[in-house]
Amino acid sequence: MAYFDIKKKYNQEFVDLIRSLKDRPVSRPSDAVLGARLTHLARSGGGFTGRDFERSIGRNDLLPINYRTRGQLASAAVGRVDVPEDFGGSGNWGTGFLITPRLMITNNHVISSIEEARRAVIEFGYEREANGQFKTSRRFRLDPDNTFITVPKDSLDFTLIAVMEQSIEGMATIDEFGFLRLEPGIHKVQEGEFITVIQHPNGDEKFIAIRENKVIQIGDGQAGFRKDFLWYASDTAPESSGAPTFNDNWQVVAVHHSGVPVTRINNGVTEYQRTTGEWVSEEIASNLPEDLLRWEANEGIRVSSIVNHIREQQKIAAAPSFLVKAFLDDIDGIRPLSGRSERISIVSPAPTVISTEFAKAERRARRRTHPISYYAGRAGYDRNFLGIEVSLPTLTERALRFGQVAPIEGSTDGELRYEHFSIVFNADRRLAFFTAVNIDGTKSVSLNRGSDIWFYDPRVPEDLQVDDELYSNEPGGNYFDRGHLVRRLDPVWGDAAILRRANKDTFHWTNCTPQYWEFNQRQSLWQGLENFILTNTDQDDLRATVFTGPLFQDNDEIHRGVKIPQAFWKVVVVVDGSGNLYSRVC
């Protein structure tokens, strides 16, 4: 599908200006622009020589031989978007491409709503091999309930959506196709340069347009040239909505968006020119296929403007997307998704080393579980630890809307008892409702962490426990830390045998929750709060009871089949040396 809205009229002065720009001489860029341009070239990952400099100032048109190889890599991340009608029918076609291992982008006029995204699929590899035969393509459903951002077609006209990790037929994972890292800065291309478009025109197989799209104007906010767009001359139809447009170093500079048709005013009426040269009315033109009309230029949405909008939207979002946060961290150089520090433009597809089923079987063989007898004698949380009874929290009807208490083998009260702490576990969310721990500052010991080896608790059905299938092997680096709900050192007090058991007990998947790495590790956030509690009980020889849990919400995002909590709570109850009781909700 392309965006040819015949009602979207370009005034004749604008069309005439576009026409006049096609043949204007290209001027040498300023030193500041040239410096930014060369910085982008160096970051692209394709190598940089003096000839690249000469090409940037218009002195040659030579390209290195790796241009073709890098183009093939970039092409892997580009797919055909199919948006079927709600009740059958052909629906819409477009092009989309991956900008992280889990996020794709296309036009708003291709996918404009969450409902359309739920019906849509993106198909990778719908193209021909060197022998002319079609490759085996892979189709992936989209995941708009995880991440969905869209901007109307009369504005920036883009939609950002999460993609499911596994293909519909179960034979491929999304990280096998790589992604195109967006560069948020400007001056990645300049007037007079050519751009390349990889596309699925009108839902057809994958094609590439090379050396036919010359940049004639980059928006500067003047004469109708909106700063969020750039224009490139071509008399071909703008029939590849959502396609990435690249500079010569395979950096995405814009998302293909719409076109400026060839028009004239005849007796006060706008007419459109067919490829045959014939002039027709608006009514006739609006019913013609786009490839039967002539075009002055195509219009693309600048990547820098798209990134700026995503950044601002993330700041004001009621529930910011983890995937978008990871995307922004990557392009800002904070935490590269590729697992490497280079800010290269094409992140190569990840090789499939072993099958999904084999990988699961291998993980099962590595699972660690204690025998149930290991937990004999665990008293768990002591309600009278502070000299006054402080009971476990009561699960209200509102809390139970988010799941039921998991069945516990050998117990009827739903309480998992460990050394100095207890857990009440949510069977539906596969995470703890809450934890409760006793801290004795007079006896606490700073025990070395040792190696992080996590165990299943055999008293809880194993399939209810979220394990390393969530936390490990994330394409481009793990988004989430294995967050202790009961902090490792909180229950570590008493004699040598007890404190070793308590330390080991905290490394159960039942005590683990996914926490975004920055939230978990920053001293001003979760880690800082936990350190403050334990440090003060130690220094002042206080006794404390701490309740901790995730704040379950209906709009929690799903990642790898697990709803990820967006917030956490703590209740701290302390008794001082005089027997006074204090509490605080965090």
C-alpha cells in the first residue's frame, strides 16, 4: 500500500519549486555540515577512505565493493507487511523494517491502530535466490499489546510496533534477521546525493531502487519544506510505504512516505499526468493505480524527527515501554543492543546454532532443584520477631484479580517457608505476591555472594516458576536483571550453618522478579533503597521486618510470555532499642 491521497493537494508554487530543484547545481556543504556527515560515515561500520570524503563533496561516485554485501545484510531486516481486512479481503500491503531485535517501523497509513496491528504480519525473506527461485520466507505476528506508538499520516506518518519472538510456523526467531540501527543525528545525507530504497512495492517480492532517487531538498521549515521530511526526485510511483531509504553507507535516513504527483492547472482545475503523457481529472486519477501516474518526487520522513518524537513520547507515557527504553539506550550509546560497543548501522542477523526444541532440552538438563527434604525445619517468617505480632499481608479480592495463590506441596496455607523469610506465590503471574523477611541487625553478617546459581523450588509446580528462559539469551543483551525480592543479605544472620542456608535460599526462582537493569542497579533507585535499609539496621543494631512485592497492573507489558511488573513496593517495620515500633511504606 502507498500513501497517494488525492485529496492531499500540494499547491502549485510548491510543485513548481520541487520541479526547479531537480536540476540545480549542488553546492559544497559547509565545514560544520561536512564534519557531521563524515562522522556519520565513520560510524556506519563500512569503512571510511578518502574517496568517501570526495563523494561527500560531489567529486566522485565510486562505491566500495562491500556496498553490495552490506546491502544484502541490510535487506535481511526489511519485510513485507500484510494487514488483512477484519472480515477477509485483500487489506493493505506495505514495507516495514526492524530497528531493534523486537521493534519494527512502518507508516501509520499502513498500520494505524492496535486492532490492525493484531491482524497484521511481517514476512521476511519474500525474495528470490540467485537462481531465480523464491526463498523460504518467515512470517511473524506483531505484538502491539507490548509496544505500539503511532503518529497520524498527516503528521509524521509512522507506527512503531513490537514483533513476536517466534515465527508463526515456529521455525525461526526474530533475531535471525538482524536490525537497522537508527542514527538520531542530522546530516546523514545531503542534497545531490542518491539514496537507495529496499521495498516490497504493492506487496510484491523484495526489490531495490538504486541510483534513481536523488535528494533534491531536505526540510528546513521554509517554502513549504517541513523540517521533518526530505524529498528525492523520481518519476516512479511512491508505492513502497514504510520502506527504509539509505545513504551510500547503508544508514537509514528516512522512511518512505508519499509522493508529489505531476500536476497542472488547466482552466482553474487541477489535472494529473499519466505515464502516457495524457492529462486526466482528479476523479479519474484517484481511481488509477499509482504506477500509471507520473511523479515529481517522493517524500520521506527523516529518521532524526522520528527518533525525537519517540523520545518525547517515552517521557510522557503513562507506562513507558521497556523495548523503547532499550532502543533509546542503544542509539544513545548507553547499552548497545548488539552486545558490542560499536554504533554500526547494520547489526547482522544472529546465526541459529541449535533448534529451539534442542535448546529447551539442554536447559532442562541444567536445571537445579533441591529434594523436598532440604526444606525440612524451615520456619519461615516469624510474626512475633519484633516483640509484637506483625502478620503476613492479607490478599484482598482486588489483589486476587491478578491470580490465585500457588499450591504448595506439604502445605495448606500457601506460605513458602525459607530461612528467616516466607513467600506467597502468584500462580497466574508466576511471580510472588509478596515476600516477608526478618532482619536482625545485631547478628547480620556480610557473607560473600559467591556464584549466582538459581534453584527451582520443588514444592511449587516447575512450570509456574519463571527461569532463565526469560532472563538469558536476549538478542543484543538482556533487558532484565534477576531481581531478588528478599535481598540476599537480609536473612543472612545467625550461626554459620543458618546464614549459609539463608543466603542460598534467596537464590530460588520463587524469590526472583524481572527488573529493568537500570532500575535494579542504580543507587538512587531499588539498590539504593535496599542498601539503606540493611545498613541502618546493621549500624544501629535494629530488628526489622520487610515486606516486598510487585505492583501488578492490568496494563503490564508482556515479554517472552511473562507480564513484567512496572513498579514495586516495600513496607518496613522497625523496633528500636527502647521497644518503639515504626513503619514506613516505600
